Amino acid sequence: MLTLNGAARTIVIWLTLCFAWSAIVLWQFGPDIVKTIMSHSHLYAWDLATRMVQGDMMPPGVITLLLVLLVMTAGCVLSGLTLACWNLFVFTCAIPVMAGVWLLRRAGLIRTLASVTLK
């Protein structure tokens, strides 16, 4: 298996979360996003006008492009927020618990099996 250090592991996790959140956003809000693009987007209106003037020579890919950009942006933002919340949870909850266990073990209030058999 490929050994990853901290930065590479974070990038892999972030990309995985980004694609997962993007899929969830597309699954839940895809039709609503397309309706919003078709009714409120100035770029879509410009694309329609340009295709009408040029005799339909341009490919009709603006809706797909805008949908992909919006969904991937939402996935990136949500994955960044997920990692930030996870780090906040670890630093506020897990590290003090681990430090408390370490202090109790150092004070001799927690006996591990190895320390009992060595004495």
C-alpha cells in the first residue's frame, strides 16, 4: 500500500470529501439548480442569444458547464467545512482526553498490563 504523509493524506481526504459532497448536492438539488440557471443566469441568456445569431453553430453546453461549476464549488466548500469541523472537534475534545489519560497513567492511577508485569 502507498504510504502517505500528513499533507498527501489531507489532500486525498479533502478530494474524497469534495467528490462525495458534490454527488450529494447534485443528487439532492440538481433539478433545482438547472431551473435556477435557466431562469436567472445572464450567461445562459447570452449563450441563447449568441446561438440564435450564429445559426446554432455553438454547442449547447453552458447549462452543463454552470451546473458542474456550481456543484463542484459547493462540494469544495462543504469538504473544507467538514475538515475544519473535524479538526475543531479533535482539538477541543480528543486532545484533552488523551492528555488526561496520559497524566493519569503517569501519576500511576491507571495501570496497564505491561506496567503491572514489569514490577
